[in-house]
Amino acid sequence: MGSSSVISPEDVLESLMNDGTIDSLRLKIINQLKANEELKNTTIKMAEQSKVLNTPGAEKQTKRELFDALRQELETPVLEKASKSVWELILNSDGLGKDISETVERVFCRLSGREPPLFPLPNVETQPFKETEKGKEKGKEKEHENEKDNSNSAPKKRRYTEMNEEGGDDEVAK
């Protein structure tokens, strides 16, 4: 694609999906959620205070019955807390959110034939930024290679437009 064509958000998203970046970001989010002690402690406290587990006769129920009832009681509040934590990670301008923004910008620049950064940070020289980005890309390439080595099966890659036609976005939004 040359600099004369218009690059749509779908083009950028498709590129991110096809090169494994979305999977890499998803893995980073999952790992940060797993390491979130506040989220773990909140979930544990919710389980300890559960009506299901604190109801007389709960000890006589099977594990499956308890699990199903506990899931019905706590699934929504736990997922709401996890969702809030994910959004905090994504919107964090210093951590993962910054990484996401820089990655999207870099892909957009590559597709449109422009030089990153489009929006240079104040008081930051361009040369050190480019060196940092090159180092990040090399690290991401290694990380992507490691993920490929660790996967048991090749994931099926779908185009963004195919996902929209299948209605896959509705399932994620729930």
C-alpha cells in the first residue's frame, strides 16, 4: 500500500491479527491479570463471603453442585472486576496501554509509508526513540518466535471482515 491510499482502522487491525501481535498483547494482558494480587484477593474474599458456600447444608452438596451454584452467584461480579482491570491495563499510558498505542502507530506508519512517530513525545529526541523501537521489535520478534514454538497447533487466522460477517464481535462484547 502506498502513501496515496487511505489506511482504515480495519487495515491496521487485520495486520495486527495476521502478524500475531493481537495474540501477543492478549497473552500480556492475561499474564498481568494473573499477577494482579488485588484482583486475586477480591475474588477470594467474594468466594469466602459467598451465600452458596455459607448456606447450611452446603457441605452435603457435591463439588459439581457447589461449583455450578458458585459460578452462577459470582461469575458476573468477578468478570466485571476482571474487565475493569483489563481496561485499566489497556488505558494505562505508561504500561501496556503505551505499548498498544505505539504498536498501532507503528503498524499504521508501515502500512501508510510514513515514518514513526507521528506524534513525537515532548522533550524526547527522535533518535533514541527509534533505537528503542528497533530493540522492542527485535524483542517482539523473539517473543513471537517463542510463542510459535510453544503452541501445539497453528491458529486459524481470519480476516477482520470475515469476523464481522460471522458476528464474532457480539460474542466478545457480552
